[in-house]
Amino acid sequence: MSEKKFGFIPKVLWEKLTLSMHNLFDLSEDKDDAKMVMAAIERSVEFRGTNLWILIFAILVCSLGLNVNSTAVIIGAMLISPLLGPIMGLGLGVATYNFELVKKAFKNFGIAVGISVLASAFYFLISPLSEAQSELLARTTPNIYDVFVALFGGLAGIIAFTRKDKNSTVIPGVAIATALMPPLCTAGYGLATLQFSYFFGAFYLFFINSVFISLASFLILRFLKFPVKTFVNPQRAKQVRQTIIFLVTITVLPSIYLGVGIIKRSYFESNANAFLNKEMDFPSAQIVTKEINYDSKNPVIKVTYVGAFIDNEMIEFAKSKLGQYRLENVQLLVRQGLKQDQFNPESIKSGVLEDLVIRSEREIEKLKAELERKEQEISVMGHEMKISRDVQQEVTSMYPAIKRFGLSKSLVYEQNVTTPDTIFLVRIDLLEEMSEREKERLKSFLTARLKRHEVELVFKPLYRPNPSREWDQQ
């Protein structure tokens, strides 16, 4: 009996499985020459001449995209940007203990970041559009999910960079996914408008992307055993590892805190909206404005109604259900019966229109569902009418005694059974009598023809019955 692994897998089978998995995930098969990869990364570290001008133009394009809220323009700027070079260079330098490359990459990285922020700030200083759009605001609140995007994107990018075929879409995709350029432009906007919460939020997002792309480069290059530049004693190698762990830790911890906050806020807003839609929807009054303020110490939901006055008992009853939506400590403030000078007409108009749109969309969805159901019924009815006509022609040709033939579906309810059964009711008008044998034969034919187990025949004579006639019952 063969030796077993894990108590139930034969050793031979385990070895084959291990070899198969190794071949499936092997990264060495199409790996480019290590020296060529290292030379290419080192060239991309340089920031002068062409690279510098491309960086400036990419920053200006990205700033324009953020300013006019154009996603396509922002994506174009990310593809143009040469910022990945020095970041991967830092990872390569640490992985191969090439501290000269680390210094060079860090210096060029600092120059690129400084120029990017200054160029963006200059653009936003002279731009006539000063309002922060959604694309810009999206870069001001990083969280733990941005860490995962940067890490996985960086892993994909450096693996693609070490392949012989570098013409794939992976590296442009990494440039888009990790989004190095937009945070820098947003930081420039914060600097230009003196909104430092934007500046620090966006710069932190850029820091997350940079650290984890560099970490991904370090991990893959060490995994692929790229040759080290100089010999490093164990103590120095330990210091390098400790520095990496420290940088990763101080980068991740704030993002976890922010990510948890965003999840809590999203959960709170979802529950608050569900509560307002189900418990605060009164037929005689309409919500025109609502304000959901998440604060871990003092969360508040404010709603304003127009229409008939809502009784306080109804409001208190709705408040008693806050706990069912995990809103136990929430303060619910309801305003109603306002005069014209007590509210902002534009805000009310916006709220009313939003509510009307939502209600209209719900009604449209209901009508669509009803229309689909009716169309299905009409289709079924048309199909049944065709079958009825075909069967009528067949039956009347077989039985000349039949004057008229009617076919319909009927629901039959059985006692103590909730689901009804469907049967076919067939009405037959006779010009002359039919024997019981003929009737049974006709029923068998219709059951087979209609592919139904239940077919009920109702005969109506159009003649005067002859009681003296005897039927052949054989």
C-alpha cells in the first residue's frame, strides 16, 4: 500500500497534483532575462527631458479632467503618466539591495511628485472653474480598499513587466486601476484653494498607491530571485525588512480606520433610507427634504414634510421602530407645516422633483411588469385560440354530428388544496345523438390532442331526443 499524505491522499497522487499546480502557476516559463528587466526599470526611473515633459502634460490633462468631471480625460491622463517608473525602481532597488538605485529612484520620485503638485496647483489657480466635482472628491477619502487595489494592481504590473512580451494591456490597466495621477492633481487643487483636508486626503491616497506598488514589486522580484547588486550582511538585511514592515504598517493603519468609518456610514445611511421609505411614508404628506447626518456620538435624521399635518402619535409610533433598523441612538427631527419664508424654495423644489422621479420610476416598473404579464397572457391566449381552431376543424371533420365546438381553460379548486388545477372544458353542440362509445373515443382523442390529463366534455343536443332508440354499447 502506498504511503499517504494528509491521511487519505496517496503519495504518488499528491506528487502529481503538486507538480501540476506548480506548472499551472509557474512564473519562470516566459520570464524575460533579469538583466534586461532591471535595465528597463532603471531607465524608467529617470525624470528629465522627454519623461519630465510628458509628466507635466499628463498632470495638466488630468487636472482638466477633474475640473470638468470627465472620466475619459482622467483615464487618458493616467495612461500617459510615467509615474510608475520610479515607484517600481524603489521596489527593484530594495529587492536587489541596490541602494544607489533606491537613492536615485527616491530622488526622481520626489522631483516628479513636487512638479506634479505644483503644476496642478498652478492650473487650478488660473482655472475659472473652482467647484470640486465628484471625480475630484472621490480622491479625498482613501480607505483599506485602496490598499488592496494598489497591492493587487502592483502585483499584476510587475509580473507583466518581467515577461518577454510587454505589449499586453496589463501595464496600462495597472496605470488606470492604481490611479497615481488623479490624487496628485487633487492635492494640487487642495493646495490652490487652501482646502487642506483635500490636500492631505488625496496625498495619503497617492502615498498608499506608491507604497503598495513598490511593495508588490519588491515581493515579486524577490520571489523570482533577481540577482542582488551587492552583498548585504544579515544585520543590514534585517534592517531593510524592518523598515519595509514599518512603512507598510503606518500606511495601512489609518486606511483601516477610514475604511471602517466608511462602512459604518454606508450601513447607517442604508438603514436610515429604509426606515424613511417604510415607516415615514404617509399618504397625506410628502417628504420634500431629508438630511442624514452620521455621527458616532450624535447621529441625526432630519425630514421636512409638506401636505396634511401628521399627528404626533403617528410620528412617535414611527420613532418606536427605529430599533428595528439598528438606529437606536438616532435623533429623528420632523418639520412640517412650514411657511414660505421658513424654507429654501430651490431645496424644496429639488426634493419634490427627486421624490416624484423615484415614485414615477416605481410606477413605471410596476406598469412594465403588468404589461409583460398581459403580453404573456395574450400570447398564451392566442396560442390556445389557434389550437382551439385547429382542433375544431379536426373534430368536425371526424364527427359530422357536431354542429358547434367550444374550448376553454378552467381552474378547479379542491378542498384543503391552495393551488388550483387546470382543466379543459369542451362544449359540443350535437345535431344528432352520439353513442357512449363515440363520446369516449372523442374524449380520448381530445386528451391526446390537447396533451392534457383532464378534459371535461359537455354535450348539448340541438335535436329532440328519441327515447326509443337503442345504442350499440358493444
